[in-house]
Amino acid sequence: MQSTLLIVLLGVFALAYHFGCKRAVSVAGGAKQIRTLHSRPSYYGLYAALWTGLPALLLLGRETLLLATASPWLMVTASPAARPRAVA
């Protein structure tokens, strides 16, 4: 499951980078007016990719860590040996 989400997340990174670069070029007025930009278009693309994918990547990492620590605990508490016996 996490590998599929990671692949989708990498695709989102790539799309955000691409659209960030294209947006920077279009705001400048085309490829011939890139010199009017403060930074290179690739920097704008990287900035867009980081703001798009980094929060999702952090959440995915947190989920992976929580599942790694919570799964054994859930298995132990859900086992029949851990349940108190009913006194009749």
C-alpha cells in the first residue's frame, strides 16, 4: 500500500514541478522573456513540487512509523490470551 502511495506521490511531485516551470515561463511572458524572472524557472518548479508533495510525504512517513509501532501492540491486545476470563 505504501509503495503505491509513494509512486503516486512521486508522480504528483513531477507534475507540480512541470506545471511550476511552465507557469513561471508563462508569467514572464514566454521563453524569450525569462530574463525578467527573479529566479530560474526550475527553481519555481522545485518550489511548487516541495509545497505540493512534502506535506503528503511527511504524513506518509508518520503513518508508516505509527503502523510499525502500533501493529504489534494491536496484535497482542487483540489476542485471546490477553483477554480476561469471565468468572461465572
